[in-house]
Amino acid sequence: MADNKKEQEREELHRAIWAIADELRGAVDGWDFKNYVLGTMFYRYISENLTNYINAGEWEAGDTDFDYTKLSDSEAEEGRESLVEEKGFFILPSELFCNVNRRADQDERLNETLESVFAHIEASAKGSTSECSFSGLFDDFDVNSNKLGASLPKRNERLSKLLHGVANMDLGDVKDHDIDAFGDAYEYLMTMYASSAGKSGGEFFTPADVSELLTRIGTVGKTEINKVYDPACGSGSLLLKAEKILGKEAIRNGFYGQEINITTYNLCRINMFLHDVGFDKFSIACEDTLTAPQHWDDEPFELIVSNPPYSIKWKGDDNPLLINDPRFSPAGVLAPKSKADLAFIMHALAWLATNGTAAIVCFPGVMYRGGAEQKIRKYLVDNNYIDAIIQLPNNLFFGTSIATCIMVLKKGKIDNNTLFIDASNECIKVTNNNKLTKANMDRIVETFAKRAEETHFSHLASYEEIVKNDYNMSVSTYVEARDTREKIDIVKLNAEIEEIVARQQVLRDEIAKIIADIEV
């Protein structure tokens, strides 16, 4: 019953989000407009999060009538230093979301007010340990953009509607926040915009079912991990799945990721906050992972999950230093300049803990192409790092119908075999995309965990078998597809043909007789 109620609340929340987006996007492209909706949700979240924290402390101390939203700015200033230390940021009562929203319709300079509030929030973290978590977080929330309206009154009208819309979202009241509501609203928004934006949206977001499968594969047999890492983290959906599956306290040292796109990097940090991950529990960097990795001091990682971009260009052997990089040098060759896929694999392997697992979505071509990619596969197989290859159904991702696969890497394997799973039919069709159900995921994870052999579904290949196949790692090489063609009974078919031939002869004789009669 509780599940039904939660599902109903979730649907209501989704309808509310859709209504805001529908009413406000007008002149703003859907994919751009998500920055405004998510930015406003984030502003509301941190305002209420800080208010809850301060109020709880005062109520515990005996002042049950205390309400931070009604405090004067000058009184609030006294607690700034300690709050920045504890929460990582500070917001004056007058600049809290609820108070700015309450005055929004009368504020002829609402754009300036919001610009000032966002600048103050970011400035509050400057010089503290939380600075890198807050710096530039509101950069994509352009309050003066013509996309919001051609004139200042029009822009402010839209901003006001945006504040009211987010304020009316049922995300739990100030005293009793359901953090899941913020996280779920974020995920829904990203799904909604990614599906409507097509390819450009899909780059930012790994669908929830694929995220869950990767994380479940990476955490088989574990109840906790030291830290989780994604070298191409996008908006962070994959990183946060580990918390959802293992539990909040099960990720002991936090979440680490790197993202090259600055807009997506900001979304990822916002996503961390919306899922109630403290500033001291995540480290997200904005740089090119392959040429400028930012987490040397934090590796190795016990769980690595990633859906890196498929077949993108990179420096490769144009940069003479990369072949000596300790992440790439063991293979003796670099991934091709036009296809960086296996560079991400080598990077993940280098930073993987000896007791860890990396589960990475791969473009199918890396499993069978020759040249440098074959040499890298040879290195991975000869050193017994590939634990499994799992073929996924096509059409799982936004913007691409390609059937991808998952490569599972381990450094501490107990055998010298590689498991191949053909899960290409493990899905249901939902609108234009395929989707993995819980039953689909259960079957894949159970087969993976048991390293089980099943005709037409999985095969445990020996090292010798892979060498014999020239290090081709395509699942179809090892798992024979089920023959779905209709079985034909040859004896029965021959009898039917004989009958048809005999019938034809009778008809010919009758026709000949008719013609003879006519001629006479």
C-alpha cells in the first residue's frame, strides 16, 4: 500500500514538473530550459536544507518557536562562519527561496535579485573547503537571457512563474523533507529532456535501468565500498545509483567523477546536493579525463561505473607523452586517435582497486576491430582482467539505437575464464525505446554472479578459446543465438508438393480437354 501511495505521489510530482516546463519553456528550447528548472529546484533545496538544519539545532536547544526564515539578516550573520564550516555555504534569511518567491510578483528587479542571491551563495563558500563544490554552480542560470523574454518585464514574469511553479511542487514540507522527492524530480526532468532532445540529451544522461544494472553488476557480493568513480560522469546519475542500491552509509569515502562539459559538470554537482550528498563527500572535476585526469590522489576505486562517449576523437599518439602515461603504457599501444573507447577502459583499469569491479558500457566495435584495439584486447585478456562481456538490447539509450555491451573488469579474478552473456532480448518496449525490467536485470545479474552456462544465453569461455578466436570479444562469437526460424517437416512438405503436382496434372488435363472441345 505504501508503495502505491509513493508511486501516486511520484506521478503527481511528474505532472507538476511537466506543467511548469510546458507553461514556461515557450521561447526556450526544452534542453536549455532544464537549466532554469533544475537551478530553481536546487536553489529551493539548499534554502530549505539550510533552514531545516538551523531550525533543528535551535529547537533542540529549547527554542521551539524559532524560524530561520523570519530572522533578520543582521542576526543571521552571527552564525555565518560556523554554518559555512558545517554546511559548506550560507544564505541570508532575506535571500532564502521562500522569501524571494513571496516577493517575486512585486519585485520589478527580480532578475537582479536572483543574480545577486546566486552570487552571494557562491561567494559564501569562497576560501572554505567547500569552494570547489559551489564555484560556478549557477553559471547556466542566465537571468538576463533573451530566451526568457524580449523585454525585462517579460523575463521577470517568466522568472516569477518559475519560482512559483517550483515552490508549488510537492517535495515535502520544511519540517519533514523527503530527499527522494528532489532526487526523483531531478531524474524525471533529465529523462524528459533527454528523450525530447534526442542525441544531445542522451550524452548527458544514462537511463535509470542501465545505471542500475551497471551498479548491481559492480557490487555483486558487497554490502559496502570505499568509493565510487565515473571517469565520464555526465550529470552523475550513475554515481548516485551506488547509494540507492547499497544505502547511504555504504559508500564510506564518497563519490568521484570527471566531466569535460561545463554545463553537465554543473548539473552533476547540483545532482549531488539534490540527493543530500554533503560537499565533503563528493569530488567532481571539469577537465578531459584522458589527457588531464584530476583524481590521481584519490585512486584506486573499489567501484567504477561509466558510460563514456562512443568513438570520440582524442590526442592519442599525436601526444608523445601519452604512451608513457602509466594508465596507457602497459598495453604498449594507444587507442586509435579516432576512437578513444579503449583509452577509457585502460584508464578505468589503472585506477581500479585490486578488490574492485569496473562495469563500463562499450560501443560494440571495440570488441572485434583489429589494429591497436586488438592489441589492447590482447593485453587485457593475457593479463586476465576481463571478467565478463554482456551484450545489451538495442535502443536502450536516448538518441542512439545501437546495441551496446558492458565490459566488466577485475584485477583479482579467481579463474582464467571470461563470461559472455547475450542479453539482447532481455527487455520490454516502452514507447520508442527498449527498457530493462527488474526481471531482466535479475536474470543478467544472477547469471553473472554464478558465472553460469546457459544455452543461447551465456558461455564461460576459456583463455585458450579466446586466443583461438584472435581475441575477438563479441558475444555472438561465443554464445550461439537461438534459431527462431520456423521448423519445417520435410516429409510432410514433400507429400504436400506431390499432392500439388498431381492436382496440377488433373487441372492441365481438364484445360486441354476444354481447348480440344473449343477447337472442334
